[in-house]
Amino acid sequence: MPPKWREEPAQRRDEALTGAHKDASTMAAMSRTHCSLHDPVGPGTGLRAPVTGGCVPGLNNAPAFTLTAPPRLRLPVLVAVPHAGRAYPAGVIARMRDPAGAQLRLEDRFVDRLGVAIARQTGAALLIAHAPRALLDLNRAEDDVDWDMIEGGRPAGAAGPDAGQRSNARARSGLGLVPRRLPGSGEIWHGRLAPDELAARIAGIHYAYHAALAAELARIRGEWGAALLIDLHSMPPLRADEATGQAPVIVLGDRFGASCHAGLVSRALGHLERRGHPVAHNRPYSGGYVLDRHGDPRQGAHALQVEVCRAAYLDRALSEPGVGLPGVAEMLTGLVRELGAETALLGGGEGMLQAAE
């Protein structure tokens, strides 16, 4: 059984979690773990107590994610941040060949701060992963594993990526469920990963996060008739377009029309273009496993990946928050407000009146 996610009392925690390496070899043990975290949106915002769940193996049972939402949503929107986690167990850092370099390249550095700002201003639900991408990539299928990096290799009877997810099978490139190598940098790790540690990560991080995400989208859809998932990421600076001479600041991905209503995507593109923000659609990022799993426009579940250029909100080294962060947060807040209102129209019913309040 995957570990349950649950509502806990809000508690403070340091931004960078540390702790001794601790064995987390069984799913049952993790399912009994008490994980708590402070409210990432902050006091006085009218939000319910945060829901924490999952566990980061080896980090004193620190929670893998936090979900925060108002008791009554003002918009049918869930903002999810899967790649900004910075909760690194000491044992994991010790196994990295170049910890600072790998962390900088794998993380969507501080994009969770943009998510927090959006949630504060719009009243959207907010799901933030604290487990870092280096441990497990939440935008990959659980079977997208490079078995050459696992002790003992592929177990007998283990299947490859599900047929419906083959377009997202990234293990061969080094960026599968557990990243193995980075382009231009080579191998990330010293040694191989133990099978029980892989199983602990899948149970404590992947199962728990996606169960919480699916449940929250179902809750929103039940209340509004439709739900919009904004899967928020950041990207390295892109090359300027030859025709316009501008590099995209935002890339919107909808799996080439499969994960989101075309009207929502058109509205998003128009909103950004009218305000002078260079934007691209599905190139070079169309979305991944998150959109494939949770986007189902025919059932009223719309999922849109939003990639933000790191140079727009970080410093010159692309490592710390920069002066552009408030402006980017304001831009994304306006986008989410417009898309949320449009999603409410798609859902119909009482949700339209709530969005107008």
C-alpha cells in the first residue's frame, strides 16, 4: 500500500532540511510515519492547515510534499511544483560526484516561491514537493528506471515503461525516474542505488505525491465541474527566435493538445502575448508524465505545464532569487486568474458565480 497523505498541525521547519541518513526499507514503515511541515503560504491568509504526506527516505521522515488550499477555492486551480525540492539527506549528498553542480542543474531553483506568490494572490490550491528531483523525478513514470544504476540490475519480471508512457521514457538519456547523468557533466552518482532504497523512494515520494495531486483535482472538479492543473517548472535560458530576435520567457506545454482544452491554451497564449511576454507553445517543452497522468480534458481535468525562464527571476548565476522575481510572480498571477475564470466557465454551474465574487 502506498503511504497515506494526511492533514497535520502546521509546524515551522528550516528551509534546508538536514538529518542523519536513516534506513527506510519498507513501505509499511513509511505509511506509519508522522510527517509535519509549516504552512508554506504563511499565516493570516485564510488557508486551511497544510496537508503533508509521503516521506523523504533518510531524512528523519521529513514530508515529501505539502498541499495547502482555502476551505473554499476562489478559482478551480491547483498549482503544483514538482521540481523545486531542496530536502537533501546527507547520505545522498555524499554520494554525488558534484553536489553543487548537480543540484543547480536538476532543481527548478526557487520556482516554489513563484507558486507561493500565485497562491497568495489568487486563492488557488498549492502543492509543493520537498523531495528533490535528484532523489526521484515526479515528472517520470514509476517504471521509467535505468536499471544499470540499480544494484543487481533489472529484477526478473520487471516490465519496461507502460506502453502509454513510452514517449516519456527518459531513462536511456540519463534523466529517468532517478536521474543518472547530466548532458555535458556525466555521471551524477558514486556507485549504484540499492533496490530497497529505490522502492522506498517510489513509495514515499512518487505514490504519495501523485495520490494527493489526483485527490485534490478530483475535489476541485467535484466542486466546480472542471479543474485546471498548472504544473509549474523553470528552464534554462533559451536561444532567441530567428524571426523575432526574442527568446521565450514562458513555454506552455499541453502534450500537443492532449492534456488541456484548446480554448484554455489559446487564452493563455493570448494573455501573455498581449502583455509583451515572449511565449512558446510545446517547443521545446510539451510536458511529461504529470500531464499524461492527470490531464483528461474530456472529463473536465485540464493540465498545463508552465516553464519559466530562470534568468527572469533568479540572479545572474541562476542560483538565488533575483530582482525580477516579484514581476514574474505578478505576471503568472494574472495568467492564473484569467485561466481560472475560463476553467470555471468550462465547468459551469455554481463555480461561475464563485469565480465572479
